[in-house]
Amino acid sequence: VVSSALKKQGIPVIDCDVIAHDVVKKGRWGYKRVIKIFGPKILLPNGEIDRAALGKLVFEDAVFRRSLNAATHLPIALTILSQLIRYWLTFHPIVVIDMPLLFETKSNRWVHRVISVVANEDLQVQRIMSRDGLDESAARSRVAAQMPTAKKADLSDAVLENNGSKEALGEKVGNLVAQLKEHHVRVGGRAQKKNGNGPFIKKPSKLNQILTSPVVVLPVVFGSIAVVAHCLVMPVIHIVDKLFK
């Protein structure tokens, strides 16, 4: 819901769930790494990974979960980087990475701002059951496998509560986008908390001041870096995929 609302506001979104599904498709590098760990027992008759069977394994056993993360994080990270480079090359000043395991993988160290979408646990469970067709026990195990919501909120720069309707959440996203755009163009500015249900940026960062000061130079610098990085990263991804096919 939030990703769709951001896209409507003209903000590009890198969806890590989509990437995670893509890198383990048959023949891909991530697929080979996962099969090496879990064996053929997680395969469907057509050779693709049985996501339901794999999900049951990893959400019931922390060791399996860590093994899956170890197998997929590098392919996912390289794909995220390649998508970021493409957006830099087209001069997008703000890019959102939708990453459910941001804190668990310590990826928050590499982003400028962290925004968490939170809901109470019972509502999370209901939504997972409805979305994935799981029973309550399985849904609760998936919630329990993640960092507690309160801790995520405490580590975030902004928080969106999602205990209400899609319309209410969409309004909050609109307010958030306005603040992010304002934050991007101001030099070392601090966003103020607003009345009502809108989110706010809780804390400034030195990185924000550094990046937003040379507003005119920023696209040129990022563009130059992106061209070099694109030339380095994309061949690596293609070569690795070819080696493991």
C-alpha cells in the first residue's frame, strides 16, 4: 500500500520482496546458492523453488533462516545497487528502498532516512493470514521472526501508523513525501513535527547537510559515480549468473 502510494507521488521504489523472489528463480545465482543449502526437497516438479515449503522451514527454525539470508543477501544487495544506479543516472533525487528486514540485515547503515510502517501485532497477523493464506500460528511465527515493532520505531527517523484505512495511510504518505522533498532541497534544515496524523522527520543528519548543500552539483556528482559503478556492477551480476547457470 505504501509503495503504491509513493509511486503515485512520483517517488521510485525498489521493492526488496520482488527482488528476493527474482534472484531465486530457476537458473539464477541465488537459486543455486539456496539449493546448495536446502537440497532438492524444496523444489516443485517444474524445478522452481517451492516458496511455501521454504517459508515454513525458515520461519520455524532460526538456523535455516540465517542460512537462507546468507545465501540470498549478496545477490539481493547487488540487484538493489544496480537499480539505485539506474535511478541516479536518470537524476531521481529521492529513491525509496522497501526492505522488510532493513534493521535485521543492518542495511539501515547505508540509507539516508529510515521510515517504518507499523501496526499492532493482531492486525499484522490478520493481514498475513489474509495475504498468504496461512493459519494463525504460522502468521504469528512470521511476526515473531522479525524485530519488535517498538524497537523499529525507535530506530527510525519517521513512523507511519497503519492501524486504520488505506485512505488514512495514503494521506500520511502524501504528508511524508512533502516533507522528504522539502528536506532534500533545504540546506541543513530540520523538519518540524506537524499536528494531526502526518509523519515527521525526527532527527537531522550530517549526511543530509552534506548532500543537500551543493544542490546544483549533486546530480552531476551522483551521475558520475553512478556511471562508474554501473560499469563495474552490471558485468559482475551478468558474469556470476552465467557461471551458475
